Amino acid sequence: MPIKENHEFMTLAEAAEMLRLSSNTVYKLCRSGELPSKQIGRQWRIRAADLEAWLAQSHQDPKSRPATGADPLVELRREEEEEEGER
């Protein structure tokens, strides 16, 4: 899933849209350091190349997968749904 080449850096919202996750989940990934990103003032930016590398690594590295062997993005979406249900 190549990212538009004219976008070297992405906002949290752009990355979230591409990953089909909430901006809050992408924010948590950036803040924890799991997703390579840079904070500039109060805003976060993610290099498109870093996002692609993170996606490729998360799908190839068995250590990055939960014990169930599920896709990490599917697990993140499931966690989001659980959080929504708790509110």
C-alpha cells in the first residue's frame, strides 16, 4: 500500500486515515515511540517512509504480533472498539 509520494510527512489524522485507526490510537503509538514520529510543538509528524517501514516490520516480525498471531492493526482496531464500548 504505497503512500502518496508528494507527502514526505503526514499528520496524525492522515496516518490514522491510511491505517483506518482513530487519531487517538495513532497518537498513542507515536507518544509511546512504537511508531517513529516527531513532535513539533504540539503537533506530530510521521515520515511516510517510516510509516511504510513500520507497517512492513509489523507484518513480518513475529515478535511484534500478539500471542494469538493476529495482525497488529486488527488488534489495534479491536482495542479501539473495546474502548468505545467502555465509554
